[in-house]
Amino acid sequence: MKMAVGCDHIVTEIKDDVVKYLKKKGIEVIDCGTYDKERTHYPIYGKRVGEKVSTGEVDLGIVLCGTGVGITNACNKIKNVRCVLTQDVCVARYAREELNANVLGFGGRVSGMGMIEDLIDAFLKTEYHPTPEKDAVIEAINGLIQHDPACGKEDLFDDLLEKWDRGEYHD
Ligand code: RB5
């Protein structure tokens, strides 16, 4: 099992704990960053994790930001990604089994590490139970993606980061 993990600067230390937890379970991890507390922007890391899942470079992903909302939204914009934001083990299990969720998202400022570990365990222990109907819905969801030529660009958020540096951008 290979997983990609990503976060913004708000929750770097929690992401590091998640990476340690996964490695302790024998999972190979690609840490997509961010790696320190320097101010950055969550879509960059949602996109990075989503792309690794989408291309099949990893089996599953985990993303986290302060609330989990921003980074899961960004991740879900990548084709083939089905990212679930939850604080509930039952939802983590259902999302995997019925909806074939392939990225798990948390709010690092909302959920504690104990809960996060339980959510990861539930997500990883559960397998997708495919049916032609569920697969057809997933295919239809993929069809919703609107292709934007800017999509593949790594520097997509550079202008926002620069505004932040100049003190012009607040979230
Ligand atoms: C900080 O950028 C904060 O907005 C982010 O961590 C997250 O909480 C968004 O959902």
C-alpha cells in the first residue's frame, strides 16, 4: 500500500504525526508537503495529493488543513478523486465501501489525533464493494470535470502567495 499525504502550514505537525502513524503501519508514504509553518496555500497540496491518486502513483491519499474544507474541495477538483471530509468513522467506512472514496480529509484544528487514527483505520480496513450501478455513478461524476488548460500548471497559486507576502491577501 502506497499513500500520499498533504497539508497546509496550519497543521504541518499533525500531518507529520499522520505520516509517522502510516509508516508505523507499514505503509509507504509520499509526503507532498507542506513541510514547515511558513505560510502557504492549501489548494497546492490538495492538488498534489489528488494528482498522485488520480494517476495511480499511490493507492490512496490523506489531506488536511485547519478545517479540512479548503483542501478537500481542492482535491476533489482532480479527475478520479473522491475525497471525503469527515469526523465520523461510520462516514469514513461508508465513503470507502459504497462511494469508492480514495482520499480521506480532516480538519487538523477540529479533530484530535486519536480520532484521526480511528478514521484512518476505518478507511484502510474497508474495501470498495463495486456494483455496475455504483461504477456508473462514479463514471458520471468524472464526466463533470471541466477541463481548464491551466489545470496542470504547478504555479497556479503563485499570484496568491505573492499577495500574501505583500500582506494583501487574508483568509
Ligand atoms: C488557512 O489557510 C485555513 O483557511 C485553512 O487551513 C483551512 O482551514 C481551510 O479550510
